[in-house]
Amino acid sequence: MCGRQAPWTAEVFNAVPWILTGIFLFAVIYFPTRKFLLSSVGSRVTPRIGRQVAVGSLIAAVLISVVTWPVYENGFWDYGGLGAMDDVEDLDSLRAQPSDTLVHVEEGNVWADWEDECIPYEESSTLAAWNGLSSEEDPSDWCVIAATHWSNWGIFQPTKFKIIDFAGDNGHADSATGRNSAEDETSFPGTADGSEITYEVSMTFEVEDLGVSEVPADIGCLFRTTVRGAGVHSQSLVLSDSSGDEIWSTEGCVSETIYLDAGNTYSVSYMTTSQGINESVEVITSLSVVAYQPLLLNDDGTSLVRSESTLDLETMSAMYLKNPTYHKNPKSLDAKLIYSLFIPCLGVGALVFMLMRSMARGYEYEMNKCYGCDLCDDACPVRLFNSGDKLNIIYNTWNNEDDGVPLYSCLTCSACTNACPQLVDYDSYVDIRRNMIVGGPPATEIPHTVLQAVLAAEAEEDADGYFMSIDEYPIDSNIGYYPGCVDYLDQEMIFSHVNEGSMNLGDATTSAFTLFEEMGEDVTYLGRDFLKCCGHDQKWQGMTEVFEKLKAYNQKKLGESGIDTLVTSCAECFRTFALDYELEDMKVMHTTEFLVENGFDMNLQSDDDVTVTFHDPCRLGRQMNIYDQPRDLISNVEGVNLVEMEHHGEDALCCGVSSMMSCNENSRALRVQRFEEVNATGADIMLTSCPKCVSHFECLKFEGDPRHDFEILDVVSFLARQVEAGKSQ
């Protein structure tokens, strides 16, 4: 015998319609839920909530698909196979079953897979499978593949939970002892004068209880004469239970399948009457009742032979074979094809819609998404000092018109997208429009033009020689730390337009390595003598060409460095490396994220009880969804009380400056409002996770207003301070 199982590709194609059904279910759950939330709570449906709805919808769709998979896989049995299934009564007559099967050794294309499970003659000679071997065949050339091997090779008795042994492999029926069977056969001649002859017989048999409450049974009789058409005959067959109540009867010889209660004794009575036949005619008649029991398998998967076994009924009851094709439509393929004409088509439509929805990020698509609710304008922090219409950023980009909105006043803080029910990506359009005007008159919102010119020149290939090569730079760890550009900014140059103050812009980097050392983490410093600027400011100022040059240089150098984890304390650098670079084999992490993931817990304790509040940077929070890690690190310091400002998390206010825009009077209003929220909390220290946010807030603090008498620190600097304090004790 040779055979081949269905290839795995068939299983994949079989699952495709149900996968499409899952996609359709996701769309049915997600979009109505999202629409309901938008109509009920509006702008409070933040991107985080939107993601939670999407994840919840996905989980629900997957669970429903998994739970209902058997409905599809079984060919919609409970639904009549969608019209492609025979009547259950007809399916109940199916009697195919897996049986022990002889296979020729070392033949067939699957012998290598089956060899280990093939049972030789010496170990299986009592099995019924050997009865089919002719005397000319050598048993050593054959072996037996157990019945259990074939249980998934077809659809067997789909109406039976347990496979029934219709083939008699177990030998349940024994008419000699009345076990599950009663049989009789006789013959007699006619009389010389053709007078009436009557033959009667009664027998009893027991139907065993092997775990099936009702078992199928074949009952019937046969009658014939040696001369066709001779005489007149009648037969009656009656089946009664142990109480003598008739439960089945027939006139004439017929065969029928009935169901009998297990564990009962039954009586069968048969009578035949013949007349009008002489001695030259012989009557031949028989009756048979056979009750079928579950197919019982040994531990090796072969059929149990009752004649070779002394097991009791209770033990044998546990040896049944559960039907893997129970309630499975034999015409399931037809049912699936019918089903595929409907719901999966909607799934394809939903998939195409979602793909197009994600891909169609063009201007016209974004314009059509907006329905003018003005929630973006209400959420925009710049509206505190600018009356321009946010919507025109989209509309007039399409028409190449001036909308009166100063492009560089936009903070690209994502507050508008966060509030937008349609999640219109305004930041990207600000980026696009800025790119369109690069080369025109300089914008007043972009300060430090000398600094910007230096960074732009740095992007050129001619500047590559000023940076150390891979061979020259000491890289002794697979974890790299990028400080960003803040470490290298001159305080007096940056803040020359405000009163004097003191601030260490490079403190975040020094503090980060204090923490790394305390943790025992070996981290390589990837300074600005090795890598160029990440290009964040250039990208968001519209200088796409400059950004792409910086990106190409840094990306190539990082790929050659052997670094697999890149850490930075700058939220803008973190966002740029993580989203705008293609660092597929490299994990990009913010310092706070790195500390939490690597189990930073130094049992830190503040000398004095201190109250702090935390400012969420736009790039780290709304754009990278990192809210908990900095708070977890702060909360783990004993003696520190973390209080939240009125606007925090996804609703946090911007520091007022992005991409090294001007720290001017316009954005000052935002910082004043933020400082008022800090004062309302009673905090002694304002913490954040972005060195640029620190510098921008310090910009206002340098004015010397006594109301702003609180300290501003990066979280990393705050933690390092506690570490150093602990060492000095």
C-alpha cells in the first residue's frame, strides 16, 4: 500500500476563507466601536484609546474566529452544510472505520516515515488484518499499521462520537454465548402432500455496556427455496426486551438497522410457515441480530481482539477511539465553497479598505477625512498666540496657496492629531509644507542660523573626514549611547536673548553613564566625533535633503559598528532613530525605557522628602507612547512624591519649542501656562525626559521670576543625583 497525506498548502488554502472572515469580523467590531466613541466622547478618543480599541477588536476577532473555527472546518454541520450536506439519517448509515492495515515493507513513498510504527507479524499475528494474507505470501514481507494511524485519513461515521466497530475487528459479537449477537440458520424439505410446515425459534442475547448508551444493531432474516416460486410462505420476526415488551417486529424477511439500549438482555423470536411445497423443494432460512460496540484500541493503536483478552467491561470502556470527524460534513468542501461566495468576499473588501486606508496618505485623502469639527484648533497650543486656521495646512497644501498660518510656529507636538476624530496627520503636512519653502526667505521662527548652517554643512560628504572611522573609534560593547547635539550647544549662544542663568546641557549624558556604571552595564559612548547629528531638526524644518544625507551616513555607520541596541536620552533623537531610520537589526531605546527593561532598581532614597511632577515630552509621549517608564523610575525612589499636573500623559502641554525653533515671546505663553500647572501641584522639582525640554523651560526660568522657584531636571539627572548622594553617605 502507498499513500500521501494532503500537502500543507492545502491546509493553508483551506484556512484562507476563515482568515478573511476574521478580518471581516475585525472590521465589523472596530469601525462601529470607533464611530460610537467618536460620536459620544469626541476629542477624548486619543490615539492611545484608538490603539486600545484596535487591539481589543483584533483580540475579539481572533477569539471569535478560533472558537468558531470548528463550525467552518466541519463544513457547517449544524447548518445543514449550507445546503451541501446529505440528510443526517443518510449519514448515520456510513460505516467506514479506521482498521489495522497490512503494508508491504520497504515499499511506497512514505515507508521512511512509517517504518518505526509498522508492527511485524510476530507482534501482531492475532489481528484480523492478517486474515487477508494469502498462504503464498511471506508474513515477513508485511507489517501492520495500527488503526489509530488512519483516524484522520477520512471522514468516518460522522454521526458517531465514538467510532463503532462495524467491521468486527474487536470481535464483540459472539452468538455462541449470546454476547451482542444472536444467529440461527436451518433448512427443511416440504411434505409429500404439500401441507403446511411451521418452523419457530427463540433466542436471547445481551447487549454489553461499553460506554455507549444506545448502540446500532442490524436485525433481519433471510428466506429462500431451492425452486424459485414454489409454495406459499410467511415469516414473522419479533424483538422483545427483558420485560417481554415488543420493541420491534416485521412481517416477511427484511433487514433493518435499529438502536438498542446497552446493558440490557433481548429476546428474538422467529417463525416461518410454508405450504404447497413437496419433498423435492427445500426451504433455507436464517436470522441474525448483531449489536455493534465501540472500536477498542490497545495502547499501540491496534484493535483489541476480544478472544485474546480477559479485560473487564469497565476497563474496555476506556479504550474507545474518539471520532475526530464527529459532526463533520463529508461534503465540507462544497459547503466551504458556498460560504466563500459571501462572507470571505466581504473580508477581502474589508482588507482592501484597510490597506487603502493606510496607504492612501495623499493630500486629497486627508482632506476627505477631515469633516471640519475644529477639535484640532481647540487642542492646538499655538492657538494661544496665533489665530491661524489649522485646517488650512491641509487644504492649501493641495492648492499651493498661502493660508496665513506661520509654518514655523507649529510645534509638531501631535496634540491636534491626538484630538482629531479622523486622526488626520497634521504634523506630516507641516513637514511637507516646510520642505516646499526651503530656499525661500528665512523664517523668523528659526533662530541660530549659524548653528543651522554648521549642521547643514556637516551633512555633506566633505565633512566625513572630521568624524572618526569604525576602525579608529573604541567600540567595546554591543550597546551604544548617542548623546545628541544638546551636549555640544553653547549656553551663552543659545540663550543670549534672555537674562543670565546656569544650566549644564550635557548633564543628561554624564548622568546616564553614572546609572549605567551603577547597574554594571557596559555601554559604548557614540559621541558626535563618531556620528553626525540625527537630523531631527533638519527634517522638521523642511530640509529633507540635508536630513537624508545625515540619515544615510549615520545608518551606514551604525550598521557597521556591531551595535545591536542604541540608547539615547534625547526624545527627539530617539523618535528619529526609531521611526525615520531603517535600523531593522537594531533596537532603539530611550534611556528611561532601557533602565526599566534592564531592571534598574538601586534602592535609591532621597535625603529629604521631595515632591516632584513630570512633564511628558511630545516626541516621547504622544509620538512614541512612552509614559509609564519615567514615572516608574521616579516612583521607585523612596521619599519622592510624584504628583501629576492638570495636563499630563496624552494631554500634556508642549514645552513650546520644537526642532530648535525660537524660544520667543509667542511660545513663552505655553511655558508660562506649564509653570502655573507646576506651581499648582506644589512640586519642588519639575522632571522631564528630554534635554531640549529642560533647556526650553530653563529659557523662561532665566527671566528670574520668583514664582518659578523650582528646579528643572531630566529624570536621568535626578536619578544620578540620588546615586551620587547614596555613595557620599
